[in-house]
Amino acid sequence: MIRYAPALEALYDAYNGADFLSPDPVEAVRPYRNPREREIAAFIAASLAYGRAAQICRSLVRVLAPLGESPSSFLRTANRETLTECFRGFRHRFTDDAQLVDLLAGLGALLREKESLEAAFSEGVRRGEKSHFPLARFAGLLRARLSRLPNSLLPDPEGGSACKRLHLFLKWMIRQDAVDPGGWTVLPPSSLVVPVDTHMHRIGLKLGLTKRRQADLKAALEMTEAFALIRPDDPTRYDFALTRFGIRSDLSIEALLRFCRSREAEKDGTMC
């Protein structure tokens, strides 16, 4: 893995920036300056982050617009009837309006009991653990406040899946750079787990970051450990840059592999 360090740093410098934010759901998160508002927007954005990026962004406009500039205040005071009226007819792939309303109502209930999502999350933090352990406890807190299960917007980290969307939420809120807005201090970036979906899993297999044939939690942990060989303080550092390849029509996974191999060859003094 160490041999890819120069290529990964070059990719980070080239693609981890404002010019490549579109289309990506983090675009909908960055405008919220207050961390207490940002965490709500980030959780909603990450929950809907499945499917094509352009479709995700359209769905986020539909959901976040009624919540206004203070989604936390809106959810604290809104009842299920208000939420049902706001989001009647909503559909994002296999998520319907009933599931969305239940999640938003659950978030509102959690906010009325806790000061913030970060405060609720902090109750499950144990020193030295990777983020998937407190994430599972946090998801359990929220799940207990839903009226209908299962819910496509809230995966179960204890089931062994990679839970890409939940790890994406944590990455947005804990890391801070030109892409990830940050705002939480409850965990260090070193504890984060790489958000792995089928797309990122394919990259991991091609680069030899995992041998797992399934895009599950074990694959995500293997890939995180591989990135930690380069950046133990920040193993999710390269996630955004890598996932531009394949998400954007002008950047393919094949081009990514050629770039990584060419930089490795330059380092070795040879040419591919």
C-alpha cells in the first residue's frame, strides 16, 4: 500500500477541492455554518446518498428546503402531521415518504431529549474504539425512536454491512478540509472507517486494499487499515478524491488505475 502514497497524495491535491464538489451530496451540507444545523443536514444527506449522484442532489433539495435555515429547530417542533404534509409524495428510489417522515420524526425526538446529535453520539463513545462501535450505538438510539422498521434510510451497523452512508456522515462531520466541513470534536479523524459501497469496493479490490469479495464491514476495515499505513492520523483522507473516478463521467476507474501504476513506476525508476 505504501507504494501508492505518492499517487494518492497527488490525487488528493488534484481532486479534493471545490472544483469537484458537483455532483456530490456534501454540496448540500457545506452551506450550514452552525455545526448544530450542519449535523442534521449531513445526516439527512448521507441517509439519502444511494443511487446516482444527480438524483441524490435533487432529492436533497426537496427534503432540506422545507426545513429552512435551522433544520434542528424545525425538527424539534414539528409533529408527524406537519412532516407528513411537507413530504407527501416524496420518493427517492425505494425510499418513500412514510420512511422519510419516520426518520425525521425520530431525529426530532432525539433532539428534544439530547442537546444535539453529537451529544447523543458521544454517549456511545469509548476511548480507543474505531468509529463503527459508537456508530452502532448511535444508530440504536435513533432506531428506538422510529415507529416503523426496517427503514431504508437507517442501516444497522450491527448486521455486518459496510454502512457506507453512516460512515460518510461521520467523515463529513469529523474531518475538515476543502470538502469535508467538520464541526464535531467527539472523535478524532484517526478513528474513522472508510465509507465503502460497491464502487469504492471495486477500487479497493483493484488496488489490493482488500481481498474481501463482498463490500461489507470487514472489507471497509481492511481498506481503512491499508490507508492507515500511509496516514494513520487520517485514513479516510483519500475517499473523496478516489470516488470521483467513476462518479464523474470524465473520470474512470481505469484512468485511476493507470495513474496509480504510472506514479509507482516513476518512483521505481521504470515506466509501465
